[in-house]
Amino acid sequence: MNYIKEQKEFFKGIGKIHYEGTESDNPFAFRWYNPDCIVRGKSMAEHFKFACAYWHSFNANGSDPFGGSTHIFSWDQKSDVIERAKDKMDAAFEFMSKLQIPYYCFHDVDLVDYTDNIVDNEKRLQIITSYAQQKQKETGIKLLWGTANLFSHKRYMNGAATNPDFHVLAHGAAQVKAALDATITLNGQNYVFWGGREGYTSLLNTNMKREQEHLAKFLHLSKDYARKNGFNGTFFIEPKPCEPTKHQYDYDAATVIGFLRQYGLADDFKLNLEVNHATLAGHTFQHELQVAADAGLLGSIDANRGDEQNGWDTDQFPYNINELTESMLIILNAGGLQGGGVNFDAKIRRNSTDTEDLFFAHIGGMDLFARALITADKILEESSYLHFRRERYKSFDTGKGAEFEKGNLSLEDLYHFATENGEPEVRSGKQEFLENLINRYI
Ligand code: XLS
Ligand code: NI
Ligand code: NI
């Protein structure tokens, strides 16, 4: 039977968003993001692989610890759970098509409401996964990554893979298995682990070593299962230092890299770095990117920003051009993101209550990345930036410096060099000069 669902328009009055250039004053247009524009031999669309985060855009309803929802979703009205999930998916695919967003990301529980029953949940997920398959085929939109929410349900209050109770760990595994199945069915390019409650609140009741070993085991089993079932993509760990848990094991990029190497996971896992998580860890986003890039593990990014006055994960849309330009310098120098893309893990504010606000948020984010890419490319091509940085290390390019790098000198050799050559010359780091240079290109 050929049942055609009556297609409802959820974002009425808003058409497809196109590139119109910087002269345009149309708020429903891209001023910088031109998907086909080639930068460094790749289209902008390929550089970014922009993705829409299902949870923030189609589930987060504006509620906060002090009040209920402020966003009334037209896709959240039906009483039947599957019909409601399908409406939400129709809205999501309509939204992404209109915005030319080529990818999406989800947690299992974002796609369809979950209950306490893991068997029912898996069935629900399978139904909505086949619907997603159909939507992907119709629109050409792809899955950047899937994940399982192992932090909202009360059973996970002490963690999932790091829970002291094996029974809870097994529930987490069952959920990951189903989420991996969905990701594989949907040809997902990657799979993410964000350890929301993988950590502890008090050492008094925690065996940290044992918990971390369980986490490594859990990741190995998940990886083995996915590989056995045809998943060729990359697994990502998303570092975050705290919130919801006080001490999270995936604190920051350096911590996660150490963990992956210690437990033999670095061949299959890379990092998914989030701007607001970097700032919560007391780092800049650029720092996190560079740490991952230097380890060859820069996989994907969750684009958002924090708030200078608030110390929590406010998940706002990006708007800092300097931060993103410096970030794009690192990403371009690293040869791009490995397998991943730019997922807008960001939400509109509680009082941004018009349907169009979700459009403005994504248009702004995409334009900012495009502008940062163009600027960073110009800085690399036209300015003295790279040359300057290379020159700063030129004492290691020849002579004793080069011998040192090759490992040919002993501590005594360094002693002799120091005593024979007197006091080193004072050399400026030229930070203000470089900051001006970046701003000149912006
Ligand atoms: C929360 C995380 C989460 C992950 C996916 O802070 O950013 O949204 O990206 O589980
Ligand atoms: Ni995230
Ligand atoms: Ni986050």
C-alpha cells in the first residue's frame, strides 16, 4: 500500500535560505556561507559538514530550573508517541532542508520519547529509525553522528559505564547497542560518547581506578560490536570537565588522549571538542583544538559558546569572530576535521520564542564559521603569520639546536653551549603585533 503522509509545513512563511553576499540586508540570507564556494581546494560545505543538534533545536523547550517551557512546538502536539516523533522529524528535516544544513546528530531519546522499559525503547527507536531512513533518502541529509543518552534517566545518577552497580552498566550497554544499531542503519558517519555522569561527586564512595577501567572495557565492547556489524566510522569522545557530575573522567582533550592511549583505543577513537566545554575546563577552545590536532585526534566539533559571566554550559550560538578565526587557523593547519563536522550543540535563549529565531541562530553560526574560514585562509596565504611563528624557533633549525632536536646532545653538551655562548638575546613574542594582524584580516 502506498500510504503518503500528508506533509505539514512547520516553518510557514520561511523559504530556503540562500547566499546573498555581504551587501544583503535580508536577515533570512547567508552573507558569508556559500556552500559551493571553494576555499583551499574544498567547498565550504565540505569544510564544515554543518550539523543540526536534534536535542537543542527540536526538544529543548526553554525550560530551566526555575520555570517550564516557553517554546511551544507545533511538532509536539499529537498524543500518539510515534506520530509525535514523526512530526518532530518532519519539522527537523524541513528546517535543515530550508537552511541547507547537510547533517544532523541525535541522542536516542531525542528522536522518540523513552520510557523505563529498555525493550520498548528499542522498538520505538527502530520504528523512528526506519522513518529517518526514508527522510534521509528524500532530502539527501545525512547522519553525522548518533549517541545514547546515558545521563538523564534516574538509573544513571551514579554514571552508566562507571556506575558501581554492574546491573546499571548493563542497561547502559543495552542502550548503546540499540543506538549503535540505529546509527549503522542510518549510515551514520561517526558515533559519540559524551560521559555526562561518568565521573564522581565524592571520592569517599568512589573507586576511581576501577570505574575508569570499566569505562575503557565498555568502550572496547561498544567498538567491537559496531565494527562487527559493519560500522567503519570514527568513535568520538567529547571531553567536558564537570556538569552534571562534579569531577568528570573526560575532563579535557589532554586527559582523554591519555586515557585513549592508556587503554589502546586511540586507533578507533578521536575527539569531539565543544567550545563551552573548553572554557569550563579553564582552556580556550583554540587550546583544546591544538592539543587534539597535535595528537592527530582532531575529529569533530560541537559549536557553541559560553557566557563570560556564567560558569556553566550555556550552549549559546557562536558569535565571537576572533575566537573562530583563531580556531580555523588551527583546523586548517591540521588539515581539517577527521571524519567529523561542525555540530551546532547550541540552543536559542529561553525568551527567543519566535519560530524564526531558530533560523537566525543557525544562519548566524554558519555565517560566522564561513567568515572565519575565509579570514583564516587569507591570513595563511597572504600574511607573515606562519613565517613569523616558524622564525621564532629558528635556533632549532641548524647547529646545536638541530642536534638537540635529533637527540644527539647530552645535558653536559647543553651546559657547555650555555657557558660558552653567554646570555641569550632578548626576543619579543610579538603578541600585540599578531593580534593586530588577525584583526586586520577580519
Ligand atoms: C553536553 C554535551 C552533549 C553532547 C552529546 O554538555 O555537549 O550535548 O554533545 O551527548
Ligand atoms: Ni556537545
Ligand atoms: Ni555541552
